[in-house]
Amino acid sequence: MTSVDDAQAPQDLRLVPAALTSWAVTAAGILWHVGGVVGALVVMVGATAAAGWWSSGRHRFGAAVLAVAVVGAGFGIAVGLRVNELRHHPIADRYGSLATVVVTPTESPRSLGGGRLMFRGALRMLDDHEMSGRVVVFTSVLGYAELTAGRPARFRARIERPTRRDLTVAVLSATGEPVLGEATAIQRAAQHARSGFAAAARTALPPDQAAMLPALVLGDTSALTGQTTAEFRAAGLTHLTAVSGANVTIVCGAVLFTAAVIGPRLAVALAAMALLIFVIVVQPSASVLRAAVMGAITLLAVASHRRRHAVPALSASVIVLMIGAPELAVDVGFALSVTATAALIVIAPAWSRRLVARGWPKPLADAVSVAVAAQLVTAPLVAGISGTFSVVSVAANLAVAAVIPPITVIGTAAAALGAGWPTGAQLLIRFTGPELWWLLRVAEWAAAVPGSTLPVPSGLLGVVTVAAGGVALVVLWRWRWVRLGVGAVAVCLLAWTVAGHGVGAVGPA
């Protein structure tokens, strides 16, 4: 019996239809109710039947079709019950009225500008009656500046109908100042670590770098300026300022490097502990839990060298998340995480092997393949959300790829040290200064490239347009004249940008 190199073995795709069906049916049920569930189920069963017929022959796909139908029906019933419960929620009778509520935030409030804040939370009380449900709260900064995730707040609010179909029961517009309760001991410790880390960064780094470090390590973007945010968006680097699976992979991967000293089993246990602490400090919102799951899957593929196990693990995780947090089915961040993770474990390794076979150094081949694959699969979704497409994203991500891991590892270690040894945390943070400088300069230069972002239709039309363009580029890339043309355009844009900076540097004041 001959062994097959796992890197070249075909992917195990048996759970993929069930995962896609659970996702599609849940999303359709939330957005379009019964009709959406039926339509999504018919489409997924038909797609599975067609794929099975094409790949296995007419007599071998019956079990797969039956499994997809059963999974789809089960998730359809589940989401139907959730939507029906939402329609008959007691708070629906109070839309348009004022009430006293108790809400526990699931995330720290985010600034909307103009002295306004927004946060998501779990409803606990309505006029002294126990009640549950997901809510979105809009309020002023006055009185809410000390509010953090896990710290309950009692306040008066106007109750409005949800503006989005995402299993939220109400939108609350707070009036007056709140009465704040106490978070749990673990949540207070996490908040202390976050605030201590931000304070240490302000002490050790220049203002722009001090604002960026908490964003990269903990997803805390509260100190970022509007200009920096705009530059990162134009450069296609916005994903770095949100906690993603990459953060989790880097942190756990750094811990796993100790396996050579302490042994693989203890290293895995330490990595699991580091993951748990990281999630608590960053705040275990749905997006962070999603990132933890996706990052752990990517880590599994990289650390175990068993790439065939990664796709089943990703598929199983999608199914579990659809059961535990069905609202993620209509969350764009979830879609970005899943597609990016799938690209990293399916597309990037294959492209990297082809580049290595053509003589590329493996580290460079891996970096290019990861950047291009992630951009290819996520660009349509980003375009559909923002109505723009960054043409410099791949180059910008390649330029900063080498500095993100040390920033994440050193920054996370500094955050862990901050509560007990602030001086040591500040010392570690200083080592991130050069990397942060480079990251900020790349974002600035990339945003300054003429035509760095292109306007595209938003919504579904934008998704289809950019996806079609990406597929066309992949198909045409085999022709030499296409590669030469893309290279020439890139060189011209680079020359134009450098010339513009040179003129700005020597021109009259």
C-alpha cells in the first residue's frame, strides 16, 4: 500500500454540502422566512444532486442528497421557530414607547462620532420584568463612557423596531444617564488588562503608533483617527484592525513553537490556554468567538500538516456556529472569516506548491499565495459592502505581512504583562515601534496611489461584478501578455506615486 503525501492528497469535502446548506437555509429563513427556507433548500438539494451526478455517477449520490435534505429541513425548522419567537416577543408590543431596561453589553461601546455611542447587548429586564433577547443600543457618551462588556446598565430608553433582520428584538435609544452595575471578576480583569495595555502603549509609543497597537492586538479602534481609518480602507488593510482568525493563529502558533522544549502535548495545552485567555481579554463577542474557531482551524491545518482534516473541521464549525449563533448566518464578518479561512487551507497551498515548482523560494511563495487567495475570495464581499474595490490591497498586504506576526505576538505578551508589570509591558511595546511605523507608512503610501480604490456597485451587483472579474483574471493569468500587462500597470502606478511624493517633498511651500 503506497502512502500519499498529505499536502497533495485530495480534500475531504463530504461535510461541505451540509455546512453550506445549514448556512444558506438559516440565512434565508432569517431574511425571507418560510419562502426563503423552501427556496434555499430546493437550491441546495439541486446543487448537491448536480454535483454528485457530475462527480460520482447517477447511482452514488442518493445518500448525499438525502443528507442535505435532512440537514436543510432541520435547520429550516429551527430558524423558523426562532423567527416566529421573534415575531411574538413581548417587547414587540412596546415599540414606540419608553421603558426602563437593564442591558448587559456583549461588546464595548463604539464611537459613532458627534458624541454618540453604539453597542450590542443582551436584554435582561424590561420595566422590572425579566426578559431576554439581543438588542442594539444607541446613546450619548454622557454617563456611558465607563460602560464595558459584561457590565449591566439600567436606563430609560425608547424602544424601536429593529432596522435589520438579524434576530435582534429591538433597537433602544437611551435617554438620560444610566445606573451601572458590576461585571464579573473575569470581565473586570479583562477590561483592566485592555485599559492598562492602551495606557502602556501611550507611554511607550508616538500617538499614531499608540492608537494602532491596541487595534491590531485587541481590536480596540477607539483611538484611531479618521485619516488613519480612511488610509487603511483604501489600502485594503482594514481587516488588520479587527480581531480575526489570523490573530488567533499567530498567538497560538507562537505558543506551539515551544513544543521542541516542553513537548507537543504540553504545548497544545498551553496553546489552548492562551486561546482562552486571548478570547476573554479581547471580549468574547460573537465575532471574536467566530475568529477563535476559524483561527483554530487554520492552526490545525498548519500545525498538524494534515490539510485534508481542515475542510471537514471548517465545515463542522460552520454547522456548530449555525446551531449556537444563527445570527452569524447574516453577518458579513462571518462570511469574510469563512471564505478567507477556506482560501488559506484550500487555494493558497496549491498555488504555493506551483510557485515553488517554478523556482520561487517557499516563504515568498507562501506569502504571495496567501495574500492573493485571501484577496480573491473576500474582495467581492468587501465590494458589496462598501461599493469600492482596492486595487493595491494585495501589494499592501504583502508589504506588511512580515511585521504583523511580531506586532501580534509582542503586543499580546505585553497585554498579558501589563496588569502585573507595567514597566515590562512598556519595554516590550517599544519593540513594536519600527513595525508599526512601517505598517502606517505602507497604508499612507498605498492610499496615495492614483486610483487605489475603484468605485463598484454596492450590494449583490457589486459582489457578482468583482467575483466575475476575479475569476476572469485567474483564467486569463495563464497567458503571458496578461501577466506582463498587469506588471506594467503596477510599475506605472508605483512610478507615479513615487514621483508625486518626490514633487511634494521638494516643491515650494
